Amino acid sequence: MDVMDNITRIDDLAKAGILPKEELVELLSSYSEGDRMYAAEKARETSLSVFGRKIFSRGLVEISNYCRNDCYYCGIRRSNTKAVRYRLSEDDIHYCCDWGYGAGFRTFVLQGGEDSFFTDDLLVKIIGRIKEKYSDCAVTISLGEKERASYQRLFDAGADRYLLRHETACEAHYSKLHPSSLTLANRKRCLYDLKEIGFQTGCGLMVGSPFQTRENLAEDLLFMKEFGPHMVGIGPFIPHSETPFRDCPAGSAEDSLFMVSLVRLMHPRVLLPATTALGTVRSDGREQGILAGANVVMPNISPLEARKNYLLYDNKIGTADDASESLAYVKAKIESIGYEMVPERGDYR
């Protein structure tokens, strides 16, 4: 394939918002660094036309690293007996939000493993208290798979958004990343329930996860086009030393950035984070994510002791900085490339 063919594919994707699967596979299989930079430029233009130079910030509060699941890629999987487990108290969570509000955050993300300690009743109470105190803020939940009735209760309590990465749209690939108790069918059921209930709903995937093919990535792009997410989380796979995938190579920053650009071209208005994982595999990864079409960052505002132990993968950046240091660092990096972190909710429009 010569360069022109992929440039044409990228232009066609930008115009139509979709390509046939075989064209996506060819693009993902044969793209050059020049193709990637071209896609990044087109995606950046698209993002600037919708959002300008605003980067929306979300204050990330990692409420628990207990998890009932045993996903093969995850450092807080149930079988990791070396994980130092913790749960934040209600007061801890509200202190994080108090600090975050003062620092300019207008979205709080409550993220954690699937921990039965955080019952629907307790989450409803926590969400209600945040919304009562900060009615101008959005609350995003990222706590895994639940029954529809539970999602409905969280929505009724005031939660605005829900993040649940689909991880892969291929059933065979999904089964290689998860134990048999977890199925792609149920993951998709959750996503469709969330969207039908009224959440701004986010899906996403790890680029370069074990056994992933270019066909899988094309299927992911087609699934997201069909689903129509409001948010998409994309970052490279990074192994954790206490998982079955400890010896697998990390996904590449370049593949991840290319996927970010393709998602932006397919979904011009989607809320698209420059992820911590991107910043972990490449020192300027978050900035490159923004220059490739991302428009969201999620600085960690969890207590320092918690963030040291919320390790989904090895060598995660930001685990030794306190919240104010993390925030100042991220702000400076964003400003260095000509963008501005704004104190806005940043809802899907």
C-alpha cells in the first residue's frame, strides 16, 4: 500500500464517519508514521472546530481497590494477594470533592473495583451528598457491571455519566482476557442499559492487549460507531507483574494515538480523554493525545496512600505526587501545547 491510499482512507473516514471493515483493517495494518501524523492533524482540526482549545478536566477519586472479578490483565484482580487493599470512607470521598471543587473541577469521577461494600444504598447516599453540595457539578461513576435496577438508582440519585470500557467487541478475544464468569454479552447489556436510562455513557479499550488483532481493533471501531458513545477511553495495554499477562509487551503509544485520532474522526463530539496510560508509556503521551484529538484529562485527586495502591498496571505515573502537584503538572503540560484546562462540567453536546 502506498501512502496515498491511507491518506485517502483517512480523508474518507473524516468525511463519512465510517469505513468498511476491510478498509479499516488495511488502514490499521499498514499505516505509516506519516499517516498517523496526518490523522492526528485531521482529528485535531475536528476537535478544535467543536471544542476550541478547551480541555475539560475530571477529578478522579479511586474509592476502592477491592474487586470481585479476576480479569487477567488487571492489577487489582481478586487473585492478586500482594495488592494492598483499601476503601475510602464517605468522609474521604467528600474531602476529595471539596478539595477538587476549590481547585476548579466541575466533574468528579468515582472509580473502583467491583466492591460489594459499596452497596446501591451507600452509593446513592454518596452521590446525593455530592450533588446537594455541588449542584453545578457532574458525577461520573466507573464501578463496573451492575443490574439495570442498580444503574437506575444511581441515575435517579443524580449521577450523570458512567464509564464502562467494553475492552473488545470480539467474543473470542473477550474470553481470552476474562474468566468465564464474565461475558461480552453482559458487558454490552450493561452499556445499552446505561444509555437507555439516560447516562452519558462511555466505552473503550486497551490498545495492544494480549491476543488483539487489527481485525479486533476494526471491530471495536465499528461497534463504537453502532453504539454511539458519549465518551471513549483509549489507552495502551500495560502489563502488571501480578497477573497472568505479566510477560506480555505493552501496547504502543503510536497505535494508541492513531486509534484516538480515528475515534475523533468517527465521533466529532465525543468526550475523549488523553489517558494516564498514554502518559505512562510515553513521557509526553497526554499532550500527544490532545494533539491527536483528545479533549479531556483526568487528574487524580485521590489521597496519596490510595493512589499508591490503585495499580491497574505497573509504573503508573502520578502515584507519588499529591493532588495539587498532579494538577499543577497536568495544567502546565496542557498550556505548553497551547490549550487551556477549564473549570467546566464539559458535558456531551
